[in-house]
Amino acid sequence: MTTIDHNPDDDLVVHPDTAALAIEDLRLSYVVRGTPRAVLRGVTFEVRPGEAYGLVGESGCGKSTTAYAALRYLPSNGQIDGGRVTSSGQELTAMSARELRRFRAEQASMVFQDPVQAVNPVLKIGKQVAESFEVMGQSKDEARKSALEALRRVRIASPESVMDRYPYQLSGGMLQRVVIAMGLACDPKLLVLDEPTTGLDATVEAEVLDLVRDLRSELNSAILLIAHNLGVIRTMCDRVGVMYAGRIVEEGTVEDVFDNPSHPYTVGLLNSIPRQGLRKTDRELFTIPGNLPQIGENLPTCVYVDRCPIATDTCRTEVPPIVDRGDGHWTRCHFPDRIDDIPEPEHITDVVAAGDEEVIGVHGVSKTFRQRGQEVPALVSVDLGFAEGETLGLVGESGSGKSTLAKTMLGVHEADEGGAITLRGRPMAGKATKRVEESIRSIQMVFQNPDSALNRSWTVRRILTRSITRLTGLKGEEADQRAMEVAEAMRLSPRHLDMRPRQLSGGLKQRVAIARAFAGDPNVVVCDEPTSALDVSVQAAILNLLATLQRNERTSYLFISHDISVVRYLADRIAVMYVGRIMELGPTDKIFEGPNHPYTEALLSAVPSVDGAAENRIPLTGEIPSPANPPSGCVFHTRCHRVIEGLCEVTEPEMRELSPGHSIKCHLTVEQLSTPVEITPSDTLADLAD
Amino acid sequence: MDEVDPDQIAIDPGHIGHDPTEIPGTPEFDAVAHAHPEDGLDGAPAATRGQVRKEQRMVLFKSPGFIIGVLIVGFWVLAALFPSILTGVGPADFVEAGPRAKPGDGAWLGTDGVGRDVYSRIIYGARPILIVAPVATAIAIVVGTMLGLVMGFYRGWVDEVLSRIIEAILSIPVILMAILVVFTFGRSTPVIIFTIAVLFVPAITRTIRSAAIAEAELDYVTSAKMRGESGLFIVSREILPNVTGLVVVELTVRLGYAVFTYATLAFLGFVPGNLTDADWGIDVSGNYEQIVRDVWWPSIFPALAIASLVIGVNLITDSIDKALKS
């Protein structure tokens, strides 16, 4: 049996002489307001040559710090307290500043989360890419040629014209390709990718991931990939390490770790995402109780013990050993065989079907903005209806008009003449300031980012009572009483009422935002990506809360999200939006069964799944057209893989019903839509939008 | 609460560990108790406000810049309030050492051209500058903040019109403006305060305006609009409390400039009072011609006093700013 005297990390073996990256017992802390606070508390792992290694974990667990430490990039307040970082036998932790600079220039590269911040906005792309070759000692002409070649390598269709552009003229996905091209300039032995696709749309994310996967086979460089999206890790990596509170708690091949998790934390992470088509009517999502320990906090013997559902006395008194699970798969847990004792959340029995009667209706609503004298139709004749207790999922790429629709419904934008937003059949005023109290009360919104949505200088109590007073007319004591009730329904405790938003965690802030939306007993709550800023475990708790509130209050949701599995879990019906138009609308089952509109088909194929290999992805080439200048005929014809020459670019198709309640806006027949499409390599080239 | 959600469960060490089947989700767990009552319940918790403030105060009080700044400014405030504690000689008294006595020759910092004690005049001269500078800054801050908030929130034509007016004020040279105002309204303390305030309003307005624009783009403002709140409510209750930190920084920065500007105006003779009154700017202007005759002390020492007050205020400003950002 392992005792505290024996450091279990001694059992981990790395090969600093051969590994592309070997990190041994790395300890690192940040100095915050004068005190050093431990972030990494003994991290040990290696990335073998040519291997892709992933790190996962909740935010704050030390993933990004590890990524930066791998190239010895440290913020000014960071200090290494112990341990070694080695790459192919060269010890980074012992290098001088000069050696380190050479190492970074010639042998390693890093790609950051936000490509916009990684490029110089005033230099043309060609010059920037060429610069990374000039550093390697090439002449200006050579470097320019190499730059062109590098852009071609990252599958950019017209590299010559991209070379002459400035960063602001390129989309996020295109820029990330450019950044990767610069990173590959030195043929790195080690490529560190820190959340490379987090800020990108699902379709663009899929493209960038495909690219990195292709490049791996060409380059034979080792990759360290940091991502909070487990699906990305699953589809990209050979091996994965699960990080918690600055330590790795489980490691193994992606198949072993994701299919046979052996640490309660890994199980918690995997179970908190809706997988394998789980629906809100099946069961609640798994949540992880408690919080990640803060940086600098003293840790108990087992780092996870405070949140572990199967912890015993042993876990509190003894450091868990490294338990080998075969084939290099290990876990830092006393009881890996009791993983199956972790209970599943109970199945939901009291399923209440959505009502039939339309509560809120959106009828022929268009919204045209004026920009420099030009008319920009951001919404074109949108028809949607919300029955009581129904969730309508709204999906589409960024720029498809999802948020404009939400804001028009809420009266931030005034809809064009002709359309109507109705409450039980009666139309309401366009602007919120002109709406009667009942109309304002009937539609409320939960925003994506609670930090932005909650006034940070107000207390929770004030945030809630103000909305209650405005929406219901209750004042003083009564409003306060109602605030307590609403807070309790959100499972906020009374002491939270006197706190300010920044004293609350991300999940609690989002609960306050939801409480505010529910303050006036609304009919429809618009949820604009309410969980995309949250960790998966917190996301699960919020989704559970929304589902419970819907069962109890019979509230309808317009649920906007780019995460298809989340939409699938919560939505009864799904609407697909493109350039301000609804392209497909149908019950969730029908959308996932198909046949679908070609756009939906492409969107669905782009999702990286935790459950195994990705299917044949249908690429969406180019960028979403600007609503200021929409394509003729069917707006999707410019990017459609099933386009009918001579018809689609001329005539705009009508909305057509495939089966009861399931309609698409497409010329193709059901038979045509059901035949699989062939994907040619040229389809995956990224091109500029005109 | 009839149902207990696992993500709300605080784990009480006393409960866990005896029975392996006992897991969060059973009602035995107290849903409200928590080891750290100030922590959040789900997701990464934030450090408490009190704790952060305390640590920021520690950083502030330990920084040498802050300590030196407070000592300097504190000394001048003391001089302005109770000059007689620091010197027994009146500002207009002629001392025994006679005119143009060198520093140390019977007077600590020497005497000026007519035989008055330079040290006493500096001590008494702190008062006018420490009245005018803070009052003018305060007025400029109030007006500038109001204008900045209104412009930043409403944008559109309100912003356009006020922006042009502000640019017009900025385009007039400081000295020209002072001459115009003083010659039109006469030399009095309120006029000087008003002049300095008008000079400072544009810069403050611009700073607050850009902060208000950033705030107006946040969703809490959208949310207030969705509730049908009035513009006045949004500006004064929603946005204003979120820019107060900036207002404080702006206040201290402008205070340093106000000291400087007042001293300049005093040097040029735009301030009220006559030549016998103790005032740093007046003393510099009354004595600087004697520097060529090697009598530097009656002008250089008041000039140093001005510089020390500006530096002291700036040291405090910088330290506060750094502590807030740490």
C-alpha cells in the first residue's frame, strides 16, 4: 500500500532524451497581490515524437499554464518552483534566454486561441508569413516563395491574393490557418495548440481540425493540444491527460480514457455532456458537486476528494497511488474498480408534453438595417410559433441572424412594417419602450455572458427586485419577497442576494441572470448561448435547471446555441437559420433522422463527437454571405454541395413540408436529399469570400 | 425545496466517508451549509470582495511611492490648514537677516529681495493653491462625468454637437483662455476656479465618454432597455456606478494638473490678491529676475514646492492605479 512518504509520481516514467516534450514533476506558481499561489502541483507527462497529446479539464485546472510552460513562456508573475521541461534531450528549464529564443525559433511553435491577437494588424499577411522564414535565415525572395508555399500547405485556395491582404480582411478561420502556416515555418518538432478553435464557429472549427489532422501525417511533428471540448480531443489526439487542480489524474489513449474512464473526475466530465442523442425527456444531466480548488489553496491527499461521489476515509488519509489500467492507461485513484458505483441521474418520469396553442408568434417578421444609405435585410420574413412549455432550438453559423431575431422579438430592434410579433394572437408594439407591461413581461432573455449581462455594481437583490418592480409592479417588501422566491427556485441561497456578481462563480451568475428573466413569470425566454461561456459540469447544472423550470412553469424557450448536442438535449423543435432566413424547421427527431436541407446536413456533419470517429464531413467552403449582398435565388447556392445548376441561382425555393411539422426551403426532392454526397479534396480548400 | 440538486450540495467532511453508498444527492446533505460561505457553489469561485480589497490595501500601503506621496501631500495640507505650527514668522514680516540673505544666514531658506522669510512664505503659500486646485478639479469632474455619460450613452446628434463644442474649447490655448476669462470677469478666486474647471472638462468628458460607450455595449444595458427603463435611469443608476473607479483615477490625475495650472496662472499674474500675499506662483514670478544676480533661492524654492506637490499627487495616483490593477 502506498503511504504519504512515497511520492506516487515516482512511478511515472518519462523519457526526456527521446520525447518531443517531457515534463517532469513541474511545479509552478503565480504571484498574485504579493503572495505566490501554486498553479501546477507536480505535472508529469511526455509527448512522444509524432504523437498528438491532449489535455482536458475545467477552466482553472492549469491546462493553459502547462501549455505555456512547455515552451517556458511565463507571465511576469509566474515562477517555476521545481521540476524539469525537456524537449528531445534539451532541458528548457536550464536554458539561457538566448538558447531559449533559438529553441522557440527553430524547434517549437505555438498557436493561440485568438488568431486576431496573434497577428500584427498593420502588416500584410504575405509579409508576416515571410518574416517567420526570414528568421530562419532565408533571403527576402526565398522567404516570399516559402510563404506562398506555406499558405498553400494550410489549404488556402488562392494564396497569392491572401498574401496581399491585411488581417482584418480575413475571417477567423482563415486567420487561424495563416497563424498555423507561420507556426509550421520552422518544421517544428513540437507544436503546442492552446484552444485553437474555441472562438470559431462549429463548421470552421471542423475545417481547422481537419487541416491539423492532415498536416500531422505530412509533418511528423508532435502536438500538444489543449481544449475544453472533449469531442475535439477525442477526434484529434492519440493520448489524453485529464487535469485537475494542477495535477494529471488520469492518462491513457483517447479510446481507453473516454470509453473506460477510471477516475471519478473523468466520469463526471464525460457524463455531464449530453451524449448519444440524450434528450431532456430521458434523464437529467450528471453534474459535479462543489468547485475546483482555487489556485494556491492547500490540497487534500486526493485532489478530487471533496467532489468525489465514491470517496471514503482512505481517500482523506492516504495519497492515492498511480493505478495501472494496462497499455499505459493509469489513474490516480484508490478505487478505480468502484467507478461503476457512481450513480446515474434518475430518469425523468413526469414528462409533460408541450401545449398545442401558440402563446407567442412571430409572423412574417423582417428586419432591415440601414448602413451608409444601403439597406441590409438582416431578417427576411421569419415565421415561428411558440407553444406553451416548448423549446425551439435555433442553430446557424455566426452572422446568420440568430441574435437579430432574438433582439427583434425582445423589442431592442423594431421589426419592419408588415410582420407581427403576437402574444396570444394580439400583436405587440415593435419597440420595448412602447410595449405594454404585459408584452414586456411575456418575453425575457438570458444572455451568453453573465459578466456582461449583470450590472457588476448592483447586488443580486437589487438586480432581481428592479426587474420584478418593472415587470410586475410589485414594490418594496413584496418585491423583496418575490425576489427570495425566484432565487430559491434557481437554487440560490438567501446569502447570495446581498452579493455582487463578481463574488459569484460563472454558474451562479448565470443562475442570477436566469432568475432575472423569470422574475415576471414570462411566456417565452430567449436563451442566447447561455452555457457557451461555462465549463461542461456547470453547463449541465444550468441545462438541468432550465429543463426543470420549463416542466414546472410551462415556459417556452428560444434556445440559440452552436452546440448541436446541447440543442438536441433541450429542444423539442429545431429551426436552422442562414442569412436571415429559416431554411429548415422541424421536430428534433426528424432533424436528426434526415433528410435535411443541405445546409443542415453540412452543419450536423461538422460536430466533433466524444463518442468516437467523425463521419464524413461535408465542408462549407467560403464564408457566410453578407446580408447586405445576399446571393440570388436560393441564398445557400454559393456554398451548397447539391446545387442544381440553372435553377438554384435563379429561383428562391418556397418553404415546403416534408412530413407534418418538418419543412425545408430547398428545390431538391426527398430522394435526392437522401443520397450521400461524394467529397473531393478540392472541396476542403478554404477560399476567400467575394 | 423538495429536491436536492447535486451541484448545489456542499460537501461536509463530517458526512462523507463512513458509508460508501452515501453520495451527494441524498437529502442528508445540508444544501446550504458550505465550508467557505463566501465561495460560489458551481464553477470556479471568485475571491471575495473583502479579501481582494484587503490585499490591494496591503500592496498600496507597502509601496514606497504611496508612502512618499502621502508624506509630501500631507505636509502641504498641514501647511495650508495650520501654517503657524510650521513657522513662527508671518509671510509679510521682515526678518532681521535683511534682504537677499542666503539660505542659512539667519533664515533657513534665505530671504527675498525685500527681506521676507522664504520658508514662511512657502508655508503660507500652500493655502491658495490647495483651495483652488481641489475645488476646480471637483467641479470639472462633476460636469465632465455628466457630459461624458450622456454623450457615451445617447451617441447620435447629442454626441456630435457636444463633441464639436469640446473640440472648440480644446483648440483655444490655455493662456489665451485665461486672459479672456480673467479680463472679462475680473480677477477673483471663483473666476480662477471656473477657468481651470472649464479647461479640464473636455479631457475628463472624453475619458468618461469612451468608458460609457464601452459600458453601453454591455448586455446589462440591453437588458435595462428590454425592461423599458428610461435613459436617465440607465445613465445614472446602471452605468454611473460602473465608471466610478475611473472617475477617482481621473480626479487624482487632474488634481496634479490643476496645481500646475494654478501655479502657471499665478506666475502670469492672473490670480487675485496683491504682491504681498504668499503664493508660490506669484513668488516665483516676483523673484526670478534676481537669478541672474545669483539670488536664486526666493524663486527656486517656491518652484520646488510646486513641483513637490505635483509629484506627491502623481505618486499617490500611480500607486492607487497600480494597486487596483494588481
